[in-house]
Amino acid sequence: MQKLIFWRNWPKNEQISFSIILSILAVCILYLSFTWFRGLENVIHWDILSELDEIPAAIDTFSDGKLRFVVNGNAYIVKERFLASTMDVNYWANYEMAFGLGLGLALLLTAFSTMSRYWFLGGMVALAGMLITIHLEIIFQATNQWPFLVAFALLAGLSFYFNNYAPSTNALKRFGSFSALIILVAIGIGITSKVQQPALAIVSYGLLSAIVFSVIFILFISHEIIAALVWVVSNAGVKNRNHLPSFLTISSIYLLNVLLIYLEKSQYIDWNIISISPLVLYGISMLLAIWGFREYTEQANWFNFRTIAAWLYLGLAIITTLTLTFAYATANDPLIEAFEDFISYAHLSMGICFVFYILINFIQPLQKGLEVHKVIYKPKFYELMLFRLAAAIGVFMLISFKNYNNFFQAKAGYYNAIADYYLATDDLQAAETFYKEALHFDIRNHKSNYALASLAQKNNDKENTGVFLKNALEKNASAFAYVGLSKVLQEKDMFFDALFTLREGVSKFPTNEAILTNLAQLYEKTKVIDSTFYYLNLAKEHCENCELTESNLLAYQLKYKANTTEDLKVLKFENNTTTYTSLRANRAAFDKLSKRVAATNLNLTKDSLLNVSQFALLYNLSTFNNYQFSYSTKELQNIQKKELNNSYFEDLEFAISCRNYYAENKLEGIKQLAVLANDSTKHKPLYNQVVGMWFLQQGIYDKALSYLNRAGDISSVQLLQQQDYQKTLAEFQEDQGNELVNSLKQNTQATKENYDKVLAQMPLNSIVLRNYIEFYNEKLKKPNEAYQAIFRAVEVNDNSVELWKLYTLQSLKIGMKDYAGDGLSKVQQLSPPTDYQAFLSIYQAQKALMEKTNDDFK
């Protein structure tokens, strides 16, 4: 353990600083793993498009004991599909890369400022090259190189000071000084910059120097795994026994795996085997280099590890790791491919060369079973640098075998990064130029093609959007590109091309939920319902957003497979406590079809802007006899009045009418829906049919027939006429009214609430109204409230003689002479002469009584 954590013997301040930076490197490795795992989702995401579909669903049922009536209605189901977003700029990746460049530069300068003269000059040349590639003049929009000269003078000047005038300054103070200076320079750039997003400009243009540093570091550490194998063989083997066979066997297995990685990455083979990712090779060799580089510097007497090499290693490791991370986090596939290929080339070439280095210099010690790892960097014949040079030549040859494609891919990745910067600053023309420049070097790269498709989409250029998305599929196909291309083809009315595109996508990505879901919806449009359910079930098997898939499956089942009560009973739910709004909306539609009372914990305010799913949920819960629905008509009206909810205005008006009729005020509900039925162009037949059924439920035959005729419900009209239902309905209403009234009269403690409750159930029943009026006149002494009840009734049913008689007499009761006269005229108009004369006698007698008891009555 002491040798493993070797920095424990360092001075306390350097020990702590080394541990902290090593921890930062570990975080960088984790971040690299995270961005590699997410892939394209670092810059592209799935959007969800929710669409409403309408299915028939009964609002209510009622019966007179002989006939059963269904109040037809509708429910909304929500069907959702995936949309591929445009390509975003990953700002976090850029900021973290900027941090990595700053930290890495501070560490490198800490090392170079301690080195001897020629190494120090080489470090300053590297600093100058790095600053030149950053193009600080672009940030300040300068026509000369003064920003470069200022930055170089500050950083090189401090390095010169430490190297010549304070060479004994410890590494921690050097690192702190360089870090502080770099932070001050960064703040100065941020304050005085004349462009947007200066950090992104530095990262995008400075990526070139980061690539160069990364290439050097990857090549430098590419022998570490073989070196570790030497250590394993030397330590695990029996002393004085031949270790050569063990070394050759284990190193051959390793090199064979590296060869397979190289052949697969170079597309010489396609065996569909699970091979090691080049990132794994990089990660292992980088971690091993913490100890391997120390061994090398100590054995070769090259640099002092504690004061120079440790900081040099950490600087290069952080820059390289974050450069790789940046490539993955921005989905820069040409740069990713260039790096992965280079890692495999470096490990293959340097691995072979290092095996020869071991065999040439240490074959006899291996055969004798000596601990070769202790002197591995003290060669007997040829220095390691010679084999590094041979490995570099080997890497160059491997690159040349592919016509230097990796070099061109790196350039494409570099231009993609610059294009991202201009995209972030909304300079779309410059972004398009650099993306196209990247295509010049790697015409089939996904990053450039998808980004150009995104730009074309923003300009509503469907032709170029489709062309670039199709190009994006040629080499590194993605589910996003398939879904995006399918959408464009649908918009161009190329339906079957869109269908075939998604089918091709399924062949490439057989478990992708988005492609399977969208393909199911396309099959629905072709009325091939079996295929629709096949792909929906596949999507459910491989779902990530499982609630969406379950919601879709339920929506299609309700539309195509829920024709009977038995069908509904078959449906089973895996998630009964979901908070996913679309699934809740479809569950509410199921409850409505099943005539189940559905409770909900809707959290909508009067200012709520409804999305599609929220509207469907609200509508399905409110448009049937659901006594557990907690929203009042006033709350629904507040939501309806919101301007951005105008597209749902008519449906919400229907919901308000239903809530009034079933929960608050039946007469108000009937009036509202009658007005809506007269004005509506969307659901006029439905609304008229519902009003007709509500009138029928309230015993108003002529009004019911009128609205059912308007609805086109001829079969119901004919049935009612054939059954001579007017007489049956009158008798039923009379019996029901008498039953309710008798129950009240038998209750010796009948209260106002009891009478109000009965009237709320049957507000148009003349028997109920007569007794209600008598109770309010005689018991409560509130004739005005009794008048309001009969007034509301005749407003809704102005063809009922019985209601007009009650209205006329109650108007007379409260002294409204003109209103009583109007009511009397209405009674005369609607009654046979003999009935009118009989009522007139009653009217005149009550009028005389009123005049006698009230001298002021006129």
C-alpha cells in the first residue's frame, strides 16, 4: 500500500495538491464514461408530440322502468409519438473543456518552469503554439496579434521568472501562481471580450492544440499495459523459473485483442463480436501511467517525478481526458472515430514495439525468472526512445493505410467544434459554413449532417432537411435521424417512404422505443391495426419511458378493442398510481367508458395553461356523472377564460354544462348546452342529442323531440313516437314527483335543504315545484325565492302550461302585476279554452284576495 500511494512521503502541501488534482482527474474519467454512455443524447433529445383522438363514450344512462336511455357523449384519448429534436450546443461540455484547458495549462507550466534550459524553451514554444491556435484576436476582433502577445508575455514571463530567478520555489506555489494568473486572464477576457460566449470561442479554436497534446499523451502511455503485464509476470511467477513463456502468452492475448479492435475499427472485419472499446484501453493505460511514469522517470533518471513529471503527467492526462469527453459530449463523431482509431493504432504499434524492446533487452533475465520490472526502463542494449520512434512510424503507416482518413476526420471534428461556437452565438450563416467545411473532410459524418438538417429545419427547408438527414444515416445511423427523416417525408406527403424509413430504422435499432412507437402510429394510418399493436407491444417490451408506451397501448385498445363491457373488463393496468398525465387521461377515458366514478388529484389553477394531456384528463373527468370530480364550474370557467386555452373553449363549455347539470344546477347546465348546441360547428349533433336526452330525463317530451331531431337522432325520435312515450313520460314524471313529495311530507322534520335537494334533482317537475313553492310561501315565508325557482323553470321550458300557471300565481303572490299578466297570456296561448277558463277563475279569485288584503295592490 505504501508503494501504491507513493505520494504519502511527499511534503504535506504537495501531497494534498497532488491528491486533489488526482481526484479531479478521477471525476474527469467518470464524466468521460457518462458522456460515452449517453452518446447522441448529449446534444439531441426526444420530444413528445401528444395528439388528441376522439372516441364515443356514454355520459349517463337513465330509465323509466320500461325503457333504458343512453346519453351519448365522447371521450378524448391521447396518442403520443416521438420527435427528434434539433442538435443543441452542449454548453456544459464547452465550459468543462475550458476549465480543463486552464487547469492543464497551469500544470504544464508548473512542470516546464522547473525544467532545464532546452526543455523550458520547448515548453514555451508549445505555449506559443497553443495561444496561436486559440486565435485570441477573434475574441477581441483585433486586426493584429496584440492579444496573443499580451497573453504570451504574461504566462511566459511568469515561467521565465520561476525558471531563472526563483528555481527553488516549490511546485505548489508555482501551480498556485499560474492558476491565479490564468484565472485573471480569463476574467479579463470575459470583461473585455467583444464577442458572445468567449469561453466557447477559446475551446472551439483551441481544440486543435488540445488534440495535439492528446495525441502525444496517448502515444506516450500506450505501452503501459504491456509494462504492467511484465510486472504481473515478474511478481506472480516463481523466482528462478523461466518467465518468458508466461510473458509471451499473456502479451500475445492482449495484442490479439488490440488487433481485433484495430481490424474492427478499420472495418476490415465485421464479426459482430463484443470487442473492448478503445476508451477502455486509454483509461487503463492512463491509470497505470500514474505509477508507470514514476518508474520511468526514476529508472531512466529523466525528470524528478515529484517536482516535474507528476505535474506534467496530470496536465496532459486532464487535457486528454477532457478532450475525449468533449468529443463524446458534443457527439462529434468524426473526432470520436479519429481518437478511437488512433488509440487502437498506438496500442497495437507501441505494444508490438514494446514487446520487442523487452525481448531484446531482457530476454535472459526473463528466462532466469528475475524481477525484470524493477529495471524495465534501464535497457541493456537499446533505449526505449528508439522503440517509441518506431511505434510512431508504425502509427503513421497505419493511418496511411486508410488514405489519411483519420487526419481528415480530426479536421472535420475541429470544424464541427468551431461551427458549434457560431451556432451558440446565433451566427447561423457562419455555423452553416463551418459545418459544410467539416463535410468537405468527412462527407458522411453524422454530426455535420444532422446539424445542417437542424439549421434547414429552422428555416422550414424540408428538402434540405431530408437530404442532410438521409446523409446522416449513411455511416453512423441514429434513431434520431430515422425519426427525423420519417417526419420530413410525412410532411412532404410521402407517406409510404416515411413508413419504409422507419422499417429500415427498426432493422438497425430493433429495440428502440421511439422508432417502434412511431411505426405503430404510421401503421394505424394505413388501417393495419394488427401491425399497430405488434409494434406497440414491442415498444412496451423495450421501453425506457414505459408510461408513455403504456398510455399509447391503452389509447389504441380503447379505440379499437373496447367495443363491449367484456372488452373493458379484460384491460389490465400495471401502474395504478401513475403521475404521467397522458396515461391518467387515457385511464379517465377508460373510467368513462366503464361508467366508473373516477377520483383525481388534478393540480390546476385558474391560470392553468392546458397542454393536450391535461385537457384530455380534465375533459374526461368532468363530462359525465362523476360525483368525485372536485372542480366547480367556476374553477372550470377560470381555466376556460385563459386566452391561451382558447383552442379548448368549446369543449370546456361542454364540460362546464355537464358539471352544472350533474353537480350544481341542472337548469343552468341545460341552458348552457342549448346555447352551445345552437352555436357549435364542431359537435353540434352531439350537443343537441345530449340536450334532448337531458330534457327527456326531466320529463319534457316536446323539447326532447325537438333537440333529438336537430341532432339527427331519427331512430330515437321514431321509437319515442311509436311507443306513444309522451303519455308514458307524463305518468312516470307524475309518479316520481309524487313519490319525492310524499317522502318529504312524511318527514316531520323536512328542512329547506331537503326541499332544495329534491328540486335540484327535478327542477322542471310541476308537482315538485308546486310543493316547493308552497313550502317556501307558507313555512319559510320567502315567496321571492319561490318565484326565482319557477322563473328559472319557465325560462328553460316555456311550453309547459303547468309551469306557467305556477309562475302566474306566484307572480301575483309577490305583487308583480305585469309579470302575472304575461304569465296569464302564456297560459291562454298554451291551454284549451275550457282549461283556460278554469284557471282564470282561480287567478281572479287569488287576485281579488290579494287586493282585499293589500290596499296598495294595483
